[in-house]
Amino acid sequence: MLTRSRELRKNMTREEKHLYYDGLKRLPWKFRRQAVFGSYIVDFYCPQLGVVVEVDGTQHFLEHGKSYDEARDAYLKSLGLHVMRYSNADVNRQFDIVVNDIFEQCRRRENHG
């Protein structure tokens, strides 16, 4: 999984790069890219807050992708992680809204656990 994680980190999608470098890096919390949890690799993970941020391409909206994501999210939640999902379209068309939403959810999590 670590090899795959490194590969994904080197080959992030355009939307992942945009969100990471132009959004998450500007927030007051540190996010890791392509973190491994069991047999899953998440797009972004903030260890300080236990937050996962996912950027979903079109495959996530197909039936197989939806059921895979449901199982994956249930596993991550069982570890006490808070999962946030945004579509590529959201990142491309509503970037400031996405970053603000992540900031607000992280701030609430920091203040209330």
C-alpha cells in the first residue's frame, strides 16, 4: 500500500493538486497526501483533527463506486475519522466554497472534538 500511496502522491489529479496547494496548505492544520488506512488510501488526512478529505471523480458516482465509498467511509468512521467528500466539479467550479467548508468543519472539530 505504501508504494501505491507514493505513486498516487506523485500523480495527483489536477483537482487534488489545486485543492492541496491552493487550499489545504493555507489552512492552519497540516494535511498529509495519500495516507494509508488498512487497505484504503485517502486523498488527504489531517492527523491533528482526525479529518479525511476526498476529491471524487466520476467513477465515485457510478453504482460500484458508491458502494465501495460507503464501505470505505464506514471503515474510516469506525476509526473515529471524519470524512468530507467533494466532487471534481465542486473543486473546479466552487473552489472557495469547498475550502471554506473544509475550514469550518475542521474548526468545529478542533473546538468540539
